[in-house]
Amino acid sequence: MTPFAIAGVQMYVNALESNVEGMIQRLDILMARFPWTQMVLFSELAPFGPLDRFALPPENETLEQFQAAAIKHRVWLIPGSMFLENPEDGRVYNTAVVINPEGEIIRRYAKMFPFRPYESGIAAGTEFCVFDVPDVGRFGLSICYDMWFPETTRQLTSQGVEVLLTPVLTGTTDRDAELAIARATAAQFQCYVFAVNGLGAGGVGKSLVVDPTSMVLHQSAGQEDMFPIEVDMSMVRRQRETGMKGLGQVLKSFRDRSTDFSIYDRNSGTDVYLNTLGPLEVPHQGTRAGLHVDVPAQRVPDAPVFKGQDVVSGFAQPQPEFAPEPLPNVTAGTAAAPAVAPVPAVPTAATPNPPVKLGKHVDSGETPSG
């Protein structure tokens, strides 16, 4: 067994003021409660929230504070991510750093898939993040929306990554979809997944830890949470050799594949359909985008189609004439009908009922039932 203790911190994130002191305070509490923790992961953009107006230069005092905290507690620290501005071209990247127990920043990772079109002003990174914890195993870092693209995890796990660390900022209704993606990612790539979301301006919570069999080891709710989980790297290695639960050996199957995928060749033409999907933009009120997309071998009818009409090549056809419907057979189905005894006539009242005008209530001495 190769154990290693990783803790996620799901905390409330302010959008208009620094959260750095709060992060360090929670780190102090975490280490006082769970001193056996060896790595700590915060949520995406936890230090300053989701507004890129608070972007900092690549070297800044905040990073120095986190480096000091890592040294103090002798932990590997990934303090979420923050917006860092490239001084050369002014482009802003959503960047996470990996700090070792000696306080050294050993890796920087810029989010490869900003949440476009909503994060249209954020530049996309192009380099993957892989790092080793000595005598433990290999780790990979992605940020939130990156996990929606399995190619990112494929690249990391093909380089031997055993634990995928994913700081998240999801405050929208698709968090449940992300939980499903996290579980599928763990099973597809036979790795642990730590997906840590924030609260308030930092998300809706529901942080998640999944093992390589897709079993959920922990899921937070909608309140602040600290969750140290001890992972077993031997489990990852065993499963990659023998298959998930002794079944699918997906990484080796991918290695031994009999085909390459032309979709990844931008000049192959395989992805021509993608060019029909329109621009990557925020939907507007009343948008009908995608509702009139041509489908191969099919056309929008020139005339309305009603129930009972056939359509050939997309054109409405005249409704065929049908034979007159036969008159009902009055004797059909009555052969076995039981005889009904005649109803005796009701004797006529001596005095006829008085006429009643429409809309006028006649008092009969009884209370209406409603």
C-alpha cells in the first residue's frame, strides 16, 4: 500500500474582497484537526473570486503568503487558482500553482479551456501540468471546464498521472453534470479525481472525491467543508494492470488500439460538421439558434405538415382520399347482451311544477350543498 493524504477545502468565496487570509486561516484549522494531511487543494479562483479585474502579475505577495503557509505546515499546497497577467502581452490567464513543502513553486498551470463564451476575455493555456511527489506517485492538474474535454485527462494519464486534482468554480445548474463527468473520468482513466468547488461567488459546493472504480469516497453538500481523504496509489497501479474490478483494462486497450483518430488532424475534414454549429457566443433572449439547422438528406417542409400526411423529400403531399366510413352495425356486439327489464312509468303529478325562470333560484326549503 502506498498511502497519501489529500484534503480538499470547500469554502465561501467573496467576489469583491480578498479571500487569502480566510484561506490561510482555514489551512491552519485543517492542519490542527487533521495533522496527518500531506496535500491541500482549494477551489478555482478562491483567493480573489471570479472577477479578472483583480488580476495580479506572475510574481506577487499573495503567492509568497501561500509559500510561507506550505512551509509552516510542511504540505503540498494548491491554493486554487487566480488570474495572472502576462507582463509581455497583457493577456490574463486563469492560473494554478503547485507549492511543495519547502515553499517552492514547482509548477504553474494555465487553464486550457476557459469557460467560453462566458470567459471570453481569458486566454487559454497550452501546456499540461504533471508533477511527482517523491516516493508516492504522479499527479496531474486541470481546472474546472478542462475536465469536460477527455483529451486533457487522456494526455495526463498517458503520462502516468494517478491522481487528477481539479479546482472548480461552478455556481450554475450544470454542477450535477460535472459530478457525473468526474465519476466517468475516474473510471475511464483509472485514476483518483479530486474536484473541489467553492461556495458563494465561488460556486454551489458539492465537491467530490472519486476512486479509480468510480466509487464516490466523499461528496460535500452546500456548506463549508474540509475533507482529508487517504488515497492508495497501489490500488491505481493494480487496477491499471488487472482492470477495474478485474474487468476493463482501458489504458492498455487504448495503447493497443488498432486505429488512430482522424478527428485530431485539423486538415482531415472529419470535423467539417463542427463548422456548421455557428459561432461560440452567449445566447440572447428568444434565440432560435440550432432550431433550423439543415440535416443531411432532409429539408424543411415548404408547407405545414398535419397528422395523417406523408412527407416525401421534405415536401408536404396532398392528403389521400379515403373510402366513406361504413355506417355502424346496430346489431354488432349485442348477441350476448342481457335483457333489460322495462322501467315502470312514473305517475304524473296531479299538480304540474310551477314554471321556473332561468337564472332565478326557487326556494325549496333545503340548504344548497354547494
